[in-house]
Amino acid sequence: MTTHWIKVCNTADILPNCGVAALVCGLQIAIFRVNSDFYALSDYDPFSNAYVLARGIIGDRGGVIKVSSPIYKQSFSLLTGECLDDPSVKLPTYPVRVVDHGVYILIQVTQENHHAHQTVFA
């Protein structure tokens, strides 16, 4: 297993204070733009068992940048993936970097997903 920086989109593809969903190496990932900063975490909402967090509402709670699920409204830290309503629940997060207006996330590539480098986002 190795890690790779994979380009998921361009910065202009994500409006400020919005999110998009991307399928990267078989993983559904939510990528958020908060002002000029970018964050990535699993798109999966474990409370509703649906891939919907990219459509959530971005805000903050006590200074913690978060997204609220559009289904049951649980909030997740964009930095750590921790559920702010139930600290026993934590989503995977992914490092993000921007290079020449491209948004890249660091993904572990396994033998099973190494052919799936293409990115599809909505």
C-alpha cells in the first residue's frame, strides 16, 4: 500500500463555503471549500447510512469548522472528522493541498483500487 496525491478538481470547481462529492480510488469523499481553505473527509454519514455530507451545511461550533449532515443534522469537524454531537463517531479525513489551482488529496492506494485513479465529482 502506498500513498499518492491525486488531483480531484480545480479550485474554481468548488464555490466558497460549499462542498462537492468525489469518487477517488473507489472512495466517496466530500471536499469542502471554506473561504480559501480546502478540507476533505468521507462523504458517508453514519447516522443516516447515506453518502450525503458533501451536501451538508458548513459552519462553525465554538470555533470548530464543521459540516452538518443534511439528513439528521449531526455536525462533523472538517479538521478531524470527529462528530461534535457524538465524540465516539469519527470519519476518515484526508490531507488536501492546492497546486497551480488544482485540488489534490492524499489517498492510500491499495492493490484493489490502484486502477481507479480517475476522479468523478458532482
